[in-house]
Amino acid sequence: MENTIPRPQFMNGEPPRMSTTEAFNDEEYRRSSAASPMSPFYDPTRMSGEGSPMMMSPWNQTTNSPFSKSQWSQSYEETVPQNALIGSLVREEGHIYSLAAAGDLLYTGSDSKNIRVWKNMHEFCGFKANSGLVKAIIISGHKIFTGHQDGKIRVWKVSPKTPSVHKRAGTLPTLKDIFKSSIKPSNYVEVRKHRTALWIKHSDAVSCLSLSNDKIYLYSASWDRTIKIWRISDSKCIESVPSHDDAVNAVVCGLDGLVYSGSADGTVKVWKREQRGKGTKHEPVQTLLKQECAVTALAVNPPGSMIYCGSSDGLVNFWEREKQFAHGGVLKGHKLAVLCLAAAGCLVFSGSADKTICVWRREGVIHTCVSVLTGHDGPVKCLAVEEDKEAAARNDPRWVLYSGSLDKSVKVWSVSEMNNNLMQHPQHMASDGDSLPPSSESDSFSSSGRPNNNRRN
């Protein structure tokens, strides 16, 4: 049948090859995540999310602001319904590309190169990198790691005496390691045609950071198609994994040494960390997905039993680890690319280039979209979630969700863990059974909503 959207292939099948790049530049396609050209919702004028170079973005027509105090506009609601916006932080400084929450602190990164720290909805402090849009932030104790557009990972330390003071502690890799490695020609690898670089350095933008569960290792994903593993104790790069055939947009650590990566090449891969002397060796375990659309975001639920993948076609695939990574289904809630994912409790959050956030509640493999959070005027680029401890003390389990957008704002939401009918935007039951587009064959589904085995390769 003509004009049929190619179906993604799960497990280890070869992806269908289509001429999808004829309408636009190949560089734009391989990194674009604003929408798939195969999607009926594709809009070439929209901002690409996790992937496209900054100069290609219509959302990036701004100049850097000096790092100076200026007034944020804030709004609050006295009474909080089940799922609601409780605050909005707006500052004409830069598009928000990264968030990290720890306790009562929120860190925000933007293309202004500033990292701001917030406490109780007010600016607490801030610090500034010399160069490089802040694409990722991760917190480990008193250390803060930031990944940048210039390919560097910067390390900051919180002063134990003055928590509002953050001092630059170094850069990954360290200058000492760069110097020692540069002496040996064998430490240089080809990163592009006729170009070599040290294997311990990223040669393109750092797109994502993730911590191992034991907090010993830091993982960095990059547009240079590699994942690098850093030992936090001595800041050394102990391994570089040439993981994908295109830009790596996401990396996330699971339990038992499992690591998941997603790329603009349309694949999701599983890796297993094994100790080799003082270092590590990551072996490929399985390829969960092969498709034409770029993979733009990954998330693992807290127990590590479910793996979620967002793509440039607006879909969220998920797999069940306890069933040998069986494909659970697809969540359909967005019209444009899924740019970020987060999971907490029995909830999953997906932020999109369509400016909305879908809140999904999981029961087994059935996912219900219980709310669609609206309010941003630009693509939702990043999410962070923390438990609302005050509500938990009242036996009202709920989460504080932070969303950063290319509209230069951060919004703060209160989302209930409980099943409720007081939704901002009531949605249909979005079980995984109705999620895959039907093929020309008559596919059947099991009563649990999971596609029959004939959908798997």
C-alpha cells in the first residue's frame, strides 16, 4: 500500500530503508527530533529538540544575557487541585535546556551559559560556565556535573560552609589527563573523515548525563556517537563506547549494571557493565528498537522494571525488563516529537515539542493518560521530578514536577499519585494495545493489551 508509514522493528530485525531525507538536508534529518518527516504532524518550521545544531533552531534567536540579578515573574495558587500548575518562573535570559532537582533545590541550565539554583520558588544562587550551552545537569552529593554544547563536562562543588557558593572544580577530562594521553599516538581515534581526536574527549556536544546507581560512575552521551564512562572518584575517563551510527541523544542507567542508550539512528540499545580490573567493559546485550525516526529521550522507572523511549514521531515505546525486554506497547499522546521523559512512582511524564506534558499512570502494562498539562508557549525540553514530602506526611502522595521549555520558562506542577477524576484535561485510556499502527495483515492483541508475538522479530 502506498504512503504507508513504516512500522518500527523491535528486537534485532533490520530497519526498513526509505528515502526519507530527500526533502531536506541529511544533517538536519539525522539530528532532528522536532518531528519525523514520516509523521503526518511533521512541521519543518518547528524547533528541533534533542539534536539539531543551535544555529538551525528558530528558537535560538537570542543573545546571551549578563549574569546579573533580575526580577523573575512568579505566580502561585493557594489551593492545589489534583494535578495543577503551582508556579511559573519566567526570565528573559535564555531557553531552558536542562533541569536537575535535589531536595528543595532546583538547578536550571540554558543557552545563556548560566546555571541558576532555586529554592522554594525563589532564586537562591547561580554560577556561570565560560562557554557552551548547558545541555545536561546531574547532581551527586556536593558535586554538580554539567554537559555542554562545546563537548565539555564541567564539575562544580558546593561550599560546605556556604551552600549558596558553587566553585568550579574542574573539567572532564582533566588537563593532566589530556596532556598524558596526547603523548601517545595510539590514544587518537578518528572522529570524522580526515579528523582525529583523543578518545577520552568528546568531539561534539554532550547531549545527556546519567549516574550509575552506586554513584561510582558518570555516563556521558554525545553527538560524536559515543558514550563515555567516567570514574567520579578520580575524574578519569575509563572507557569510550562507540555505541551508535549517529548522534547519541540519551543514556540512562538501570539496575544491575544495565545501561540504555538511544540515538538519532533510530535505535535503543542495552549494555551490560562488567568489571575488568580497575576499569569497566560494556558489552552489548540487546537492541530493543530499530526505526527510521530519531530516538530523543529515555527513562527507567524507579524499580528498573520498565524502560521508556520517546521518539521524533511523538510516540513513547516501552519494554518490560522482567520479561526479557518484551515490548510492552506504545503510548500515543503527542502530535509532535517527545523531547523528554521522567518516571516516578507509578507515573510517567512525557514532554513534547507540541508544548504539552502527558501524565501517564501505569497499572501492569496498561498506561492511562490521566492529565495533559498545558501552559508552555514553546517545546517542553526537559523534566525533573521530586517527591512532595509535605504532602506525603498528610497521606496525600504527590510529586513536584518541573518542566523547562524553549519559551524561556520553568513551570512547577503538583501531580497526584492517586487515581483521580479531577484532571486538567481528561484523556482516553491509552493502553499499549491500540498503540501500534495496524499493518496490512490482520494483527491481533492479547487481553492484556500487549501486541501478539507476530509483531516482534
